Amino acid sequence: MNEDCIFCKIVNGDIPAFRVYEDEHVLAFLDITQGTRGHTLLVPKKHVENAYGLSEEDAAMLFKRVPKIARAIKHAFDPIGLNIINNNDQPLQSVFHVHIHLIPRYASDGMVLSMKDRQDEYGKEDYEAVRKAIKESLGH
Ligand code: AMP
Ligand code: ZN
């Protein structure tokens, strides 16, 4: 429990939330913004700031619950698809208690979550340099 953390307060029941699922390790509740109908957050009950700080055990505990919540949202709202997103560090992350967004998508829902295709900017050496940078950082 981090005294200054809004999600710890929700986990603890100190402030209200629209709770949809809970077990020993995780809590899922509605994102207050409802970017789309059914937008849900999944958090570990244990305070960890973001994905960088998760132990493998904590990550497993958290991520293994994702399909259960995803299926429930799909069943409830019959979306055309579902985005699963995790923001880490400012300016992407606004609440520093790790959380996974489950965002059901609907036709014309006004959400803009698209990837850029930069294949035409990358040659074999570029991919290789990127691969090498990540590979060499593993374990650091
Ligand atoms: P992020 O930008 O990934 O850190 O997302 C944080 C999310 O937490 C935002 O989508 C907020 O709408 C949501 N949020 C903040 N406070 C609350 C709250 N009290 N109850 C539910 N969702 C919240
Ligand atoms: Zn917290």
C-alpha cells in the first residue's frame, strides 16, 4: 500500500470504484473516463509503479487475468475488437500503479490507437541494429 496512490486506495476500498473482478492478487474496475463503453483497468493489488518494476511472478499474476476480463467484456458488449494497453512512464502514464487498459472497440468509436508502418524507412541493417540494441540490453 502506497499512501499517495489512488489505485492503492481503490484496492483498499478507501475510495469508490466500479469493481468488476477481484481475487487475492488483482482487481479490475471501470476506467472513470470510459473512453469506450466497457473500458476497464486491471491492476495488481500490490503497489508496483509500472511494468519496468514488475517481478516475473507479479507480471504472471497480473497478465494471466487478462484473458478472463477480455472475454467478459467481449461477451458483455460484443465489440468489433479490443485493445490491451499498458502505459509506462510520463507522459504516457498518469497513474503510477501499474495497470492494464482493456478497451473494447466499436465501429466509429472515435478512438485513435493506430500504429505507423515505417517498413519503407528500414533496411536490413536498421532492423539488425535495433535487434542488437535490445538484445545487448537484456539482463541489464
Ligand atoms: P494511464 O494514463 O495509462 O496512467 O491511465 C490512467 C487511467 O486511470 C486513466 O485512463 C484514468 O481515466 C484512470 N483513472 C484515474 N483515476 C481513476 C479513478 N479514481 N477511477 C477509475 N479510473 C481512474
Ligand atoms: Zn498503488
